[in-house]
Amino acid sequence: MADPQGFLHIRARELPPDRAVPVRLLDWHEVHAHHAGDPQALALVQRQASRCMDCGVPFCHHACPLGNLIPDWNDLAWRGQWADAAERLLATNNFPEFTGRVCPAPCEAACVLGLTDPAVTIKNTEVAIIEEAFSRGLDTPRVPHWFTGRTVAVIGSGPAGLAAAQQLTRAGHTVAVYERAQEPGGLLRFGIPEYKLEKHVVERRLEQMRAEGTRFWTGIEVGGPQVTGADLRARYDAVVVAVGSTTPRDLPVPGRELSGVLQAMEYLPQANQAALGCPPADQVLATGKHVVVIGGGDTGADCLGTALRQGAASVTQLEIMPRPPEERPDSQPWPTYPMLFRIASAHEEGGERLYAVSTVAFVGEDRVRALRLVDVELIGGRVVAREGTEREIPADLVLLAMGFTGPERSPLLEQLGVGLTARGTIARGDDFTTDVPGVFVCGDAGRGQSLVVWAIAEGRSAAAAADAFLSGSTQLPAPVQASSLALRA
């Protein structure tokens, strides 16, 4: 275990300092600087890892969908055994460089030390281990020693699809990943802003997967004339559907048709392209505009940080629910992941957050110029408007970030013959199988909108199910069972 008395000697939770707000608003580089090989940065990680208590029942391990062996690699990081720490980390997580940057860390919410002191900095230790592994050449391609002769098509290259593809490739199957965008990565590339996850980090992992043998076919809308569902069933022995939950929740109020009212995913991918030096000709910019973001979650915060970097005149983020408490409520006891008032890096940079408000209408003629809202309260579980609180706020650009309702109703789903649930997700069994033999589904397409860490866990589990289908048995790990209920943690 880590230092048996570390949590007594080091009571404070310490994280590396973020880049200064005035500086980071001038560029698109990551807010959290990562200094692989820096002795001072590594010493901080080791001190914090020493606080791990190596609990008899490691609730952090159970809170993580991947089942990460957190006490193990905390101990190894504390000892400076980076190769062993990386080996233990990669045993359960294909992409710790992603989760170490963008996961909300349900493991830390379940940390036993967190009952009396600040929780162990698990997330920072995770990203430090993997960055140290890459810098030392420890995480190299794992080319299979033998091939099964079986073929698998993975539809979608987000975190679920990539995890499934890497696991199946390493198991010796021939895997092709189909992506309708021009570059693979899914939401990792197009949804998450550069300042949270620089795309060279994504490309580094994709290059490893290519070296292992995974093939990527981009710019192909599966279900269209290029490749149909029937083509997939004829060409491949198994199909894994990982198309995500990309149908955005809309807001059908008066004025929705006005120019300047956009879905968040019409805005964020353009900003990511521009940050990489390839701005689309029709890019929507927040420069000099009063921006209103409807939705208080991670996507809303991503819009906030992006608009601030583009030089918005003001940014206001709206949330229909009341402001969450700052302390864990009795209704959300440890070790559950509590819904608390949290400050993302974008909130440190500016903007205003309004809670318990609802949009009544978008105001303007051809283009939006204001947003009419009203204060609301929860009465008997229903959102009720408060009389006399209706007002307008300026809005030159409105971004809808209210979540997603399920996979798009593409011809692919009908061609494959898979069923849908009442929630609009793809129906599946506990083992990620659909109604069609040999067709599996994982990630948000089956679970509904959720976290990157859940997507990776589901991708690994779906790969195990597909491997068993193809080979009769499997040695691939399956950290989770399929669920149609998407919880945040």
C-alpha cells in the first residue's frame, strides 16, 4: 500500500496550478498543464498518492465503471514505479489520457478518506501516470501474436467504439471502424473543446490503434449508398454499433426559428476545427455578441469557455433546476456521486450562471436579439413559473445545450433490424446483444447520454461479448453489464 500514515501526514489536497485565466483565454491550449518528466510535478503526484489509505473495501474501485485498480496504482506512483503503475492502469482502462482529463471522477466522490478529509487526487494521478508512460515509451502498440480470421465492423469512433475496436483488435480479430466524419474520434474530437482535450492527445492514441492493426474508414455514412446494413452483415462476422446519442433535445418555444439560435453541436465542432487551423467558411463566432447558453451541464460549460475565447461581449448560462447545494445532501449519501454546485474551468473564466429560470420565447425579427425568461420553482415535482418574474435579457447568439435524446433515426438501424426502447435508445440484452444475432450495441446509443468513462467501460464489455460470439469463449474483461438507464456516475 501507499504510505500507511500518508493520509495523516499530508492532510491537504493539492493539485498542480492551472494556467492563469488571462493567459489561457488567449489560446486553445489545455487549461490543466501536464508536465511529464518534471521532477517537481511528479513529486506532487507522489505526495498526493501517498494519501491513499488502501481501504479494505476500496469504494473508489467500485465507483469507477471501469473497475480501475486505484489503490494499486496509487501505491506504485508513490513509490515512483511508473512502469508498473502504467501497466496496472492500462489493465482496466484503454484511454486513461481521456478520462484523466474529462471524467468528473466518481471515484473521488467515493473515496473513504473523503469522509473526513479532502479526497485523494485520483484523477490527477491517473493522467500523470499515463503521460509519464507515453513520455518514457511504456505504452506501445500491442500487435496480436495470432489472428482469428474473424472480422468485425465497429460503427462510430467515439470512446465506446474505439474501446471496443482496440479490445477486439488485440484479441486477434480484423477490425474496421466506420466514421461518417472526415476524421475519427467522435465527441472526443468534435465535441470536447481543445482547451479540455487537445486533439494531438486523441491522435496519439489513434496512431497506436492503427499500428496495432485497426483500420479506420472515414467520411462514410453507414446506412447510405456507400455501405448499407446488408453490406455489413455480408462482409463481417460481427457488427458493433457505437453511434452515440446525437439527437439533441430541442426547445420548441416561439422564436425558435430565428437565425442565431443553434444547437451546441452546431457550434462546438466548428470551434474545434478553427482551433486546429481549419475554420469552416460559415463558422458561427461569438465575437462581440451577447451569448446565452441554455443548459447547465458540461456541454453548456464547454459553450461558455468557447464563447469567452472567441471574445463574446457577455455569456449567460441558464439552468432550469435550482442551484445545487455545496455540501452533500442527506438524500445522496456517500459513496454515491452527489449533485453539487461545481465550478468548471470555464466558470472561472467569466460569464454568469442563472438557476431556476425557464425560456419563454426567443425575441427578434429575422435574427434573435433577446431571450424572454421567467423564474421557476419546483412544486410537487413540477416546474412552475413564478408570476411577475418574466423579463428579457440580450441575446445575439443562443446555444441549446440541453442534452441528447438518443441515436439518430438513420436508415442503418432499420437496415440492421435492431429494435428501439421507449426512450429511443437501441434495445439490447445484459450482454450488449441486440435482437439480431452478431450485432452488438454499446455506449450512448444503448445507454443514453452518459460519461466518457461509461462509454469506455461499455465498449470493453461489448468487445468481450462479441469475442465470445466469434470464438466461443473470451478472456477479455467485461467491467459492466448493459443498462438502459444512463446515470451520470
